[in-house]
Amino acid sequence: MNDITFAVLGTGGIGRRTLEVSQHTDELTPVAACDRHGAAVDFDGLDVEELLAATEGNIDSGPGDGDVATDGGAVADAPSGVKQHGESVGVVASEQATPSDDPIQAIIDRGDRIDAVLLALPNYEHDFIPRVADRFLEGGYSGVLIDVLKRSRVIEMLDERGEAFDDAGITFVCGAGATPGLLTGAATLAAQSFVEVTDVDIWWGVGLKSGYEDNRGTVREDIAHLPEYDIETARDLSESELEAVIDDHDGVIEFEDMEHADDVLLERAGVCDAEDVSVGGILDVRRDEKPTTTTVSVTGRTFDGETATNTFELGDATSMEANVNGPALGYLKTGVRRNRADEYGVFGPAELMPRF
Amino acid sequence: MNDITFAVLGTGGIGRRTLEVSQHTDELTPVAACDRHGAAVDFDGLDVEELLAATEGNIDSGPGDGDVATDGGAVADAPSGVKQHGESVGVVASEQATPSDDPIQAIIDRGDRIDAVLLALPNYEHDFIPRVADRFLEGGYSGVLIDVLKRSRVIEMLDERGEAFDDAGITFVCGAGATPGLLTGAATLAAQSFVEVTDVDIWWGVGLKSGYEDNRGTVREDIAHLPEYDIETARDLSESELEAVIDDHDGVIEFEDMEHADDVLLERAGVCDAEDVSVGGILDVRRDEKPTTTTVSVTGRTFDGETATNTFELGDATSMEANVNGPALGYLKTGVRRNRADEYGVFGPAELMPRF
């Protein structure tokens, strides 16, 4: 496949690390990065080292950039702005960037030379990513858009735009981080032994001591999955209320039967029914060691009538971040292939896997 | 994606089971099947049930059809002809088939309506599959050819035809069964956490008591991997010499550092260097229980400097057969996508996985 050019919207944790990881392959050329203050664009390829060095500790984490919160998956910078400093805020601290009143438009305007756009934006409101997609639709973009979200509700909103994506020639890949991305991909692979999948059990462990300050957004999203909260009530918690919830759990919060997009994504890929998928995990904000091993178990019936369980386990030393960025770029490349083969619309990671 | 039509060359174990498993998805329509006696072709879709029932116990396992031997992976019918009976031998026992002096040509002649051809043929000679590919090249076929072999030497031969495949518009997918197919796919997925993979360890277990008679070809191929044998000397063993080798090992043969195509396929996909891949396993021909759990371990370095091992395990109750047919059809579909996107040449399963 030819070289792939891509842009990153949002230069928080995911955006930055994706740029960094992309340096490990020759097939991906980062050509644009933006936050709400400006955009860096270079079709010969961004100088990622300069960009990261110049903006290190200079991320504006206010609403409008920063990062995407996905429990057990991607990492969110808290909207605290603590890292913001210096004269030039955010990406414009890089000599490659220029300030802009509408940096997303600056990317859209150059969209004909950008194969894929990673939306590493925060999603404090459900419809934020869908609204960004609308802008790309309005701007006549035809290429790949990819997010690392995990909310079923966002996928529904994107699906409502399926026909518009089709008409525009946009391939939207959703949920392409660690979970649902990597883990539903693993479930899909594991399902290949079976003619019928009866259970998919996704169980994650995250240790988040040293990364805690940078990832409060994630913790908040996770708390929304506790039985006594939902996304709205968790968002409305003050910082001290949030701390109180954590203290109540002694820093270790266990989640069962989470409402995660994994179920929806596996069903739309035809792997199994959504109701046969269960997602849970343990978050420990007081230790960096994972409190439990992230495991995907797929149980099914083989063509010759046997019942068995295939399993995929992530090594405990792989961080959330490591499990987001590689998969996101892998699905980005696969999305570009689909796009070049004129396959448009909304795709989950499981749909991008080889599967009979 | 549109409906995919496919043909199966060879109606031994793999051919038959692939036809059977394809009934579990709507996206695949089997339109042709042949052995050396004849061919069944129906572009409305073969009646798989009739074909399998009519040929049950009536497989001609002589040289020229039967099945492909792949240790720890696909299953080979022994060339004993024991299953052959009745007036019509092999596929022509089905009312859908007609006898032919050159059944492969009968398929090639209808190639413009066949998206993919599974070569479920024996490979007692190294160049058998490559020579079949030559016939499709000469016949002007442009579509997907797919095999479930595991020999590095065959892949080299196919690679020599890479330019010819390119010119013809053929996408050749090689090694798409359990191993290297499913297991290198799992290794590729597991590698997504890492920016550098340092070790891939593939370890398989096969219990082959009840399937032993049908799978002597596989056992023979496995023996070729023992230090004191090679493919030629193993092929030249008489049946009683073969039994003597098995007796010497009390029916349980352990293999280390096998020359398997997994290493070549992972290297060409860019996952790691071939020398960092090790393949071994245990074959027990006196029990059906697997003597060890088939496990893929991938060790690497994450972008943030950690070293970890991700693992994929197949449930012990999944048979070799179950792990060949699903993956083969999954890679077949992915191959058709690539073909439709004008990607031609030789591809291993690892190259068909999402990967950054």
C-alpha cells in the first residue's frame, strides 16, 4: 500500500503518543496536528520530535482539545489546564504551527491531501465527535475519520450519519483504541475457531497511580459505570466528591456489566449477540501494577460440536497507552484500505478483522 | 461487501469441511468443487448438503486430490484410497458433478465468475501448488487463490511468481489455515501493544487418536520436522517404518525449533525478524486430548519502555480442523477485499491483519 498521510485533531495524551508511535513505521506520515489554538501542517511530514518537545508540558487541557476519556482504554487529560504555560499555548508553541481561529477548518481545507484523521478530541458531550464529523461532511472531506471512544451512544449517532458518510466517501472507524478496539479485535480473532459464539467476556485491569493526575477524566468516566452513577451525574461530581468516591473504594474500584460499546461492535460484526458480551474490570488508582490481568475469553461451539474457550491476555506491563496507540494506527491503516476500496460508512474494529 | 463466490479444489478433509463451515455465513457462496475425477459447478450456489452426503465415505484419496498435510494445522488424508468405493469415484458421486479429464481447467474456464479459489490439494511435491497457480495464470484467472500450507519453500516458489500475479491481478494468500494462519494472525494482533517485538513463541498441541487413520499424511509431515529426518526421508518411510518411529516415541512426539513458515510470514509482515520466531509442539497419536495447550506468546517493548508478553491460547477442545476452516474462510474474504482494491501478489495471513 502507498504511503498514508494522517492528521491528529487534539494534542493531548492520545494525540501526542499516536504521533510518537507513528514514527515506528514507514507507512504512516503525520502531516497535520491541531488543537484549539492552531494547527501544524507539513505535507513532507511533521517534525514530530520538535512538535512533541516544544509542546511538552505545554498542553492546553481546557475544553476543546486535550484528550478522550475511555475507561480501561484511552487516557484523558483532566480539564485542569495545569500543564498550560508560556506565551504560546498548546500546539502553537511548536515552530511548525500557526495560530488559527478555526484550526479544524484549517485541516478540513487541506483534506484532499489527508488520507485519515484521528479524532483525539475530548468527548465531554456525547455529540462532540459526531458534530466534528458533520464539519468534515460539510467541508467535502472524503477519507478516513477514526476515534478511540467507547460509548455505544456515540456509535448510534455516527450510524445516523451512515448514509451521509456513504455519499461523501467517508470511512468512519469508531472505538479503535484498547477497548473496544484491541480487545474486540482479539475477540473476533478468537471467534474464528467457532461456528457459534455463546459468550465473550472482557475483563480489564488498570493501575493508575503515577498517571492518576493526568487521567482524572478517565476515572470520572469509569465512575459513571458504577451502578449508582451515570454519565451525567459523574460529570457533575466536584473534584472533592470524586475523591470521596475513590476513598470509599480504598482506591480500587471494580466494575461489572459495564455498558461498553464492545457488545454493540461485536454484534454489528456478526461475531455474537450483544447480550452475550460482558465487560468488567478493576481500576486501582493507588498502585501502578495492574490489579488484574486484562483478559478476553471467547466461548463457542466448533463446527464439530465441541465447546471451548479461547483466551487472549495482555501482559501486565503493557500500559493503557501502549494498548491504545498501536491498535489505533493499525485500524487507521485498515480503514484507509477500506476507503480506497470504496467501502464507506461506519465500521467498528471487529468489522476490520479477517473473519469468515 | 458483496457476496463472494468461491471454489474448492480438492474434496478431501479440508475441502469438505470448508464447504460445510461456509454454510454458517451468508456472505460466501460455494459455486464449484472438484477433485481429479470431475467438477461440480453451480453459480446459484452448490447444494453442499447433497455434495457432502453423496461423497461421504467416497473420497478418492489417491494422489491428485485428497488433502493438504500441515503439521499442527491442516489435516491430510492418507493416500491409501481406503475410502474409495462405488461406481462413481470421488466428487462425481454427487448429482451436481460431471466427470472431467481436466477438472481444474473446468474451474479455470469459469474463473471470471469465481472470486476466490481454495487450493485444498495435497502437496506431496513442493511445487504442486505453485504449478496449479501457474495453470490459473495461464488460464487468465484474476481473483484470489488461497492455500493452507505451511512450508517456507512453497512460499518462496510463490514469491517467484509475484510479478506474474501482479500482472494477472491475482491475490495469492498462502498459509491461511491454523498454523501459520490463525496463529500468526494472533501473533500480529498481540504485537500491536509493542513498538518492537523481540520474541514470538508458537507452541501447539494436537491429540490425534480417533483422527489418526485419516491423518497419516500430517503425521508423516510432522516426522519430517524431527532432527533425524527431512521432508524427503520422511516421505520415503514405509507405513511400518512410520509406525516404528511412532512406537519409539510411545505415540507422543515433541517438536522443537520446527522449520515452519510462521517465521517467514511474520517477518514479511514486518512484525519481527524471522530468527526471533520459534515454533514447536507436541503430537499425541494415542489420545484425542491435546497433550499441551496451543499458545502464542509475543514479547516486546512498549513505546514507554516496558517489556511484556501478550498471549493467545486456543481452548483444548478446539480441533485442528476447527482452527483451519474458519480462519481459511476469513482470510479468503479478506483476500477478496484486497483483490477488489487492486492489491495483487503474495500475502501471508499476518499481512492481512490490521497492523500499524
